[in-house]
Amino acid sequence: MSDTPRTVPAGPLSGVRVLDLTAVVLGPLATQILGDYGADVIKVEPPEGDRMRANGVTRHRGMSSIFLAINRNKRSLCIDLKSADGVAVIKKLLPTVDVLVHNMRMSAVQRLGLHHEALAALNPRLVYCVAPGFGQGGPDENKPAFDDVIQAACGLAGLIGHGSGTPDYVPSLIADKTSGLALANAVLAALFERERSGRGQFVEVPMFETMVAFTLAEHLGGLTFEPAHGPAGYQRLLSGGRRPAPTRDGHVAMLPYSGEHWRQFFIRAGREDLAAKYNFDDRHERNARIQEIYDDMALVTRRMSSAQCLALCEALDIAATRIYSIGELPEHPHLKAVQLFERHEHPAEGAIVGVRPPTRFARTPASVRRLAPLLGEHNVELLREAGLNDAQIAELEAKKVIRSAPPRG
């Protein structure tokens, strides 16, 4: 077994049961958040397992670094949903769950007979949440979508390359992860509404629409108004001003935010002339001249060491930090102090390091109760919970409807 439940105070979602038919990153991240908050998450996987079991760094096949990072607090049920027997098992589990989440295309879920109308008839209190690439009702509703495609479609890849003319992707699965956060929020909102109405509902969280809203929050710009009052885009970010500040020995990130911040920074750096050059108290003027201001800031910081620059920012209460590589984060002094990184002994994988749930609840803490499961590790206990006896479970195994990976220890 990969882990046994740990005795910890119940989280805020204790008693909520989630049937998780998602895969890859978006859905598993969302359902892990629900699991961290105390929900009992049943991760349904196909016979070959979630694709993310093979992506990332692996010590043993099927248990990659990414899979370990986004699939804790779940029980694995490995079942072939392409078989009628497999679908029948899901329908037996359905009355016992509060939430069903999937990121399949709607045409595929219709073929399986697991669409909302069919399942709501079996469980009217079911919160049925889907996370497709593109929302229903548009010409792209049945198109495949992955993080790269959505980064490009929502304008983000174009923003990354706006200066060079060559579009590029953010080197993070930002569309998957942002949409995953939106998906978790949507489930929580639907569960809250159900407490009032007593009824479940269909919820859709499409990646494309979610990421367009995310990207345009600051970048809708002049298109906000009718007629348009200028082009799309937030010029403070696009004009080339916003960038790490160069120093004698590297770079720092710093953001004088108020007019007084800017003025005092230049004065304390011995450049009263630059402090008087701009009307820092007029935010509109400051935004209009931001590239020029950042150019002057760079002239000043280039004459400082990174340590001197950061010390000045701290004295003036200006937000600033040195630039950390991802490999340095486990040793970040603040993260060490708040114990964000936790070390666990995974019974199958040995010693592992992970990030604890970052959200803190005073009375009902989020927690890591289970480490990521082996494929099909919880088949027997989950099928028994669905009402199947040992003979029926053995028959499903013989017919290869369910599959359990051999345990490692």
C-alpha cells in the first residue's frame, strides 16, 4: 500500500465524497485541493493509469514526481470505463458521492452514458462538474485542448512574445493550474448552494474561457469601452518598463508602488534630480512615463550591489526580493520557517518531499492524510463500498474490468 490514513483533525470538507474522473493536471490539481480540505476523493483511472504517472522524474515506473505532487489524499480505483461492467460500477458508486468531476469531451461522456442527465436521475443532489477545453455552444466545443494550446488561444503566448515578435509559452502549466483553481472554487460554490437548496447542479469550467478571463483582467484595456478607447493591453506591463532591476552583481525584483516610494528611492540613492524629474503623485502621469522611470531606476541600481539595493528597499518598505531559482525554493528562509516543504516516507517510493497545503484553517486544518496511491490500490475497498461482494470483485478482475498494480515495499 502507498499510504494509510493519518489521524488528524477533520478538514472543512470532511464528509464530502468526490468521484474524480479527471486526468493529467487540471482536474487532479482541483480534486487534490478538495482532498486537502478533507474530502474523500476517489480517483478513477483507466487500465493504463493517469498519463501523469509517467511525466516528470521517476524513481519507479508509474509514480512520477508530478503525479506524487497532485494526487495525494486520494484513493485509486482502476477500472475500464469502455466496458459496460465498468460503467455499471461507477453508477453503483454514484449514490454515495456528493461531487463528480471529469475533463472528458462531452461527446465521449455521452457515449459512456455518464452524462449529467443520466447521473442526476440516480443522484439528484450530485454536483456534476466538467472542465472541458472549450465551453459548450461554440464551434470548438469538442476540440482537444492542452496547456500549450490554451496558452496560445487565450492570448498569453502572444503576450510573452510581444516585444520580440516571437510568441512563447510560460514555462509552467499555467492554463491547467489556473483552470484547476477555478474548478475547485466552482465545486465549493456549488456545494455551498446545495446546502441551501438541497439540489445538485451541472457546472462547467472551460479552460479557454477561464484563461481568457484570467488574461484580460488587466489586458482588456481600451476595448473595455464602446467605442474602443484605445487598444487592448496594460501598457505598464507591455511597454518594456516592468523588468528585473540590474545591479552590479546580478538582478533583483523590486516595485516602488506609491509616489512616495519612487521619490524616496531616488533621494536615498543620491539622485534628487530624478526624484524631481517626475510628478510621482499623479498615477496617470506615472503610468504614462513608466518606461522612462524604469530606465532611470536601472541607471541607479546598476551602481549598487544586489545586497545594497535590497537593503534600501527594506528601509523604505518597498516590495523587493532577490531572484530565486526553482531549485533554491526549498531553502528559502521564509518557506523553511513556515514549513511549507514536508518530508514523508512513501511506503512504495521511499523518502519524498512535497509542498503541504498552503491554505490554513484554524479549526479544521487542511492536511496530507494519504500520499499518492498506486494504480488501483484501493479497488477492493472501494468496490465493497459500492456494494459488491468478493465473488463479484473477482469476476471483474478475471474479465480485466479492474486492474491493480502489484504493491511495492
